[in-house]
Amino acid sequence: MNKNVAAEQLADGTVVSSHNIEIVCAACGYDLEEAELDADKCSDCGQDLGLKQSVSVQATSIPAYGEA
């Protein structure tokens, strides 16, 4: 499952960078659907479902909203 989160500026001025969250089966690397996350077994390899999550964060040296 891949979830893309867009950058946003919070009310207090904090900028949350855009990021991507990927969740796969830890045993075989199968890209799971959201409905499969609650299962006991991986639908691809049949092993007990252990999740592996990775997060990619987009970083920039330029302020996202033009503020210094």
C-alpha cells in the first residue's frame, strides 16, 4: 500500500513536508492493499503477516510557502 501525503502548513506556521508511506509484507515484499492489512496471513506468500513500513520524506531548502 502506498499513501502519498501532500505538504501542508499548520495553523501555528509549522510546515509538514510531503511524504510517501509504503507498507509491504515483511516476508515477501508483497505490496498490500489497505483491506489486507488486518489479515493474519499474507495473500501472496501465505506466511504470517508481518508488516514492513518505509517512509520517504521530500526535503527542500526553499521554504514551501515562500516564508523564511
